[in-house]
Amino acid sequence: MPLIPEEPQIHESAQGPRVTPASGRTAPTPRPVPGPRSAAPSRPGRPGPQRPTPPVQRTPRDVAPAKPGPSGPATATAAAAAGPQIQLIPASAGGAIDAAEEAVDLLLDSGRAPGDVLVITTGAQHPWAEHELSFGEAAYWAQHDAGDDVFYTDAAIADRAGSRPVVVVALNGDPDSAATVLPLANSRAEALLIVCGDPQQINSALAAGV
């Protein structure tokens, strides 16, 4: 009778399946199955979902609209149509130039730029104008065109001068000259007209429609 080969020994490690699952296999329970995440808090420094609306977006609805008013150009046009402000400085014919000089000094001390001021005399020329004209009319009017200093001129040639914010008139000549020079000076003054002379002459000229 032939010998039956012995059954191979079964080592303990190779025995039947154990209850504990082998490493690497997916078990049905101990590990949670990945699924939809719950809402996680936002990261520090990162804006959350409820970001406040910038206040600038609400400004047009929160602030009441401004009431309409006159625009800048319209106001300037109205002021120009009304004419410049007129100031009277009583002075005799002999003291009119000195009064005009004091007026110019006050204007410059108050902050007016020298190029804003035009001075017109009705009699003898201002010493500055007389001195500058000695160098020729071209150099004289070039200083006017530069517009960076007080300009002195005579009523006889003042129509060549351009407009400036302030015009100062010295009535140092013929008493009747006020009626002629004041309309011209008024047309050249953009904001302020200062007249130095006899108040009666000035009021008569103003009453005539200056």
C-alpha cells in the first residue's frame, strides 16, 4: 500500500481569515467616509461671506441732493454786468496823485498783486509813467503787456490799456475831465474802481451814467 504524503503543515500565519482586517484594506466602519464638508469658518484675514457693503455705495441714496444754485460762470457774468465796485477818496487836484499812491499801497498791503492795478491820471503824468516813456513807447507798453507790475498811464492814452481787476483814477487835471475819464476807467475795471478827486465832480460824473 502506497504511502500517502503527509499534509503540509499549515503555519499559524497562513490559517483562515481573522476577524481583524489586514492592513491596507478598507473597512466598512472605523474610518469615516469622505462626504460633503460642513461650512468651515473663514480663514483669518480673509473676508467672510457676509462682507459689509462699502458706505460709499449708499452715499447717493443717503445724502439729500443739493439744491440747485447759480453756477460759477453765471455768477461771474452777473457780477460783470453789475459793474465794478466804486470807491471815492476825497482829494484836491494837487493831492490826487498822492491819494492814488496811498490807495495803491493799501491794495498791495491787502494782498493784491501789483499786476492787478492800473492807475490813470487826468492831468500831469505820474512820475513813473513820465520816466518810462523817456525810454520810448515800445518799452513803456511792453511793461503793460507783461502785466507783472502796477501800470501808470495818462487819460489821453488810457484807451490803449487793457482791463485789470483794479483801476485807480487820480483827478489831478481839468475838473471837467472826470466826465470823460470815468466811463473809460469803469470799462477797464473788472472788480474795483477807486477815484481820487473832488467828490462833487465825481458824483456829477457818476450821475451822468458811469
